[in-house]
Amino acid sequence: MNFFFGIKNSIVDSFLTIPRFQNSGLLKKEYEVFKLEISNQKWKISNIINIDHDGDFYKIDSSQIENENIFCLATKKEIRKFKKNNYSKLLNLNNYTDTSPAFRANLQVSIKGGGFSSYQSEYPYGMVSNKGNILSPLSSLLNNEADENIIFFKNIYELPIQEEFSAYFVNLKTKKVLKKITLITNFLNEVIVEKKFISPEVFLFTEKYIGIPIHCSMKNKHISLEHTHPPHEYILSEDKFKTVSKLKKEFSEIIN
Amino acid sequence: MKSLIKKIARSDFGIYLRNNLGLRPSPISINSKFKLTSVSDAFIWRTDNGYKTTFKYADILSLFYQIENSYVELLFYSKDNNFIKKVIINHLNYSNKLLIDKTFLDGIEDYGVFYIFHRSESYSGNDLTIANQCYVGFSINDSLSSFAHGNVYVKSQSLDGKLHGSDMVKSSLKKNIYRIQNSFKNFTKSELFFVNPLSKKIYFSIGNNKYTLHKNCSILIDVTGQKNTSIISRCMFLRPIVFNYKGGFIDIYHG
């Protein structure tokens, strides 16, 4: 199962399109889009009915998007399972969006009167119950020549809590922390990145919680938006988790 | 017994059976035949119509394995899979950047694909397989590049470059449908970039249009205004890169 999200920001508009069909072409009409947000330490769920003319896509415009909320596809029967746990935890309701190749919703972010960039806005259920560290290189996608560079960091955690956690800009070569940042769980965090940090040795490293770092650059009303790969995707052999853990341990030692 | 079944299921023959019988199909399989393997996508380069391509890649061997003096070898091909040039880059940072424009490609204004392979002559550790999915940015007339990450594994080489592998993407006897989960209705122009990931000819169709792609060849297809874009092929992973245009701006992502 996947959750979907948007971006609320003063510079950009975002528009989320969730296909009702799988990429094999299969469409199950009973799957509807639901909005989930935190209210009084519980998950509050509401049904959104906004299907395009041809019935193929759910369209969610910026008026429905907040940095705190998320969306999912589910049947009404599946959504009722939340009542049983008193809306206290996110659930893996179905496998409708667990496809290969990956299911793709589209988050289109645009600058008013300017360019646009698309991002595949899935947040897999497997990530919402996990804690850990995210490691993301700054110079892979950010741009020293851009007018503005931002990392949008989305965390979705299974419990309906908004808790602060830390992230750091770390120089791996000098083994120094360059900056400490406070992020919030169940939120789309916005981290403005100064150009002095965009260098091959500098990485974003989070402590305690994971999430998806989406790197955004803007220049002359053009925009580019893309996520960095998690480090274990660079290694296909059996040593992948051991090798990545070793690297993350090195970062943990630097921040501590 | 269980481990034997798993072993058979993961073998080339097992995957062939699974894919053709529809039992937990595996569109992509990396059964490396060599101990030290660098896997590459077929990354797109474009220098046509004012395009410039920026390639950003990591030094995986240094970052994860602390291997010094590793380097990368990049191999460039035309859209017809004709070899253009080989570039070796030494002295790598953790993150690196390469500009691919018509000057870099000796005046060629067209499109095609390239591969990146990591090299090390000093590594003597355990078996490893690495893949650099990287990020490729495209700009027209020197505007800000729009970046997308790698799309699909296509070729592999041993770290010393002596052994070559391919066909990580699988094909099946039955035809597969891949419907792009987006619409191209609201753009001035939309193009799909396909590369054949197999080392044999493939056939595919989009609507009533039929296409043939020879081994590792690539093609740009105009799908402007289409709402329902379904790709039908025996190739099990034929996911294109999308180029959308509107009001002088471009947006690139994997479809």
C-alpha cells in the first residue's frame, strides 16, 4: 500500500493526480481516495470525491493539500478498519497500489506563471512503521547556479503524532556537522539550502525518523523536483544492508 | 527443501517459467555471472533541438567501500546503437557531474543512450554488485535542467571491464500491457523516450501504431494530446521517460 502527499508552499502550487487504474490497465471502481490528517492525537479520515471527466483519475488541487495531510486509495469497507483501532495507527489496508513496475501517482509542482515539474508521490506503507536514518547527498540534485534550492522532506509515521526530530548537513570528508535542522514527523518539511552547502562531500542525515527527501531547484521560473535514491539501492549484492549500515554508523558518529 | 525451491525459482530457468506461467513474475532479474559487477541503466542523452544533458553520478566504490583510485567508464551510443565514444573519468568526488552537449559529442545533434561502469583494479574484497541509477537533467537553451533518476537496468560489466552482461529485463511469451498512469491532454507537446533493454529485437504498439526496436536502440515517440497511453509488448519492463512541454517550459520524469 502507498500513501500520497502534496506540497503547500508560498512559491509553488501543487496538484496531485492519483490514477484509479493500475499500470496493467486494471481499474477497480470501488477504490476511492481518502484524506488522512491528525486531529486530537487520532487519524481523522475523510472521503474526497473528485474524479476527472473520463473517470480515470482522482484530482486533488492545492485547496485540498496541506503539509500535514496524506491521501490513500481504499474501499469504504477497508477504511472502516480504522474504527477498530480507534483511529490510533495507520494500517496496511490493501495491495492495490503495490504493482511492478511501481504504481505512479503524479504530484505536479508549478511556479505561478512559470515552469512545472512532476514527482512520483508514493510513500510506501513499509516506511511508515520504521524509524532510522536517511542519507541524501546534497549536490546530486541541487544546483549551485539556481536561484533557490529547497529540500522538501516528507515523513509519514504510523502514530498520529507530530514530534520534532533532527537532521544535519554533514561533511563526510572533514567529518564535521555544518548545520543542524529541526524536522517534524507527519509533515512535509521545507529546508532551504544555502549554496555554500551544495558540495560533493555534504550530505543530509536524519536522526531517529526516516522520510523522503525531495530536492527542488528553481531558476528564472524554471523548476526541477526529484527525490534522491536511498543508499541501499546502489548495492544489489547481499552485503547491501551491512555496507549501508556501516556508512550510516559513520554519519551517526559524526553527529554525536 | 525450501531453499532448493527458492534457488530454482531465482534461477534463469525458474524466472522464465514464472514469467510465462504468471507465477510471481519477475520483470527484472540480476543474476550476476561474475563476482564483481557494475550494473548500468541505459541513460538518455539529448543534444537535439537545443537540448543539453547533465549527468550526475556517485562514486559508489569510494563512498560505500572506501576504494581509492576507482574511476568510471562511460560508453555513448547513437539511437541506432552505433558506438560513438568512450570516456574515462578519474579523480572522482562522492558526487560528480558531466555536461553532454553537441561539443562533447563531436558535433552530434541527436539522441541516444549511454552507460556508466565503475572500475577498480585494486579491490580485493568479497563479491559485490553495484548499480548507479544516477540522475539525468535536460535543459533547452541553457534553462535550468529538469532531472529524473535512472529508469531500468540494461547492461553490466565486471569491475575490470573484461566480462559483459545484459538482459536483466525479461520478456515473456504473452504480451504485457503497461498503461502510463498519467494523461498528456494539457500539454503543448509530449514525447516518450523508449530504449530496448534487451539484446534482441522487440515489437511494441501504442494504440494503432506499431514500432520495432532493434537491440539496445532507442526512439522518441510523439504522444501529444493522448489521454490513454498503453504500451503493449512482450518485453516485461518497457517504461518510457516522459518529456512534457508547455509555455516554454519542460518537465521530464519516468512514466
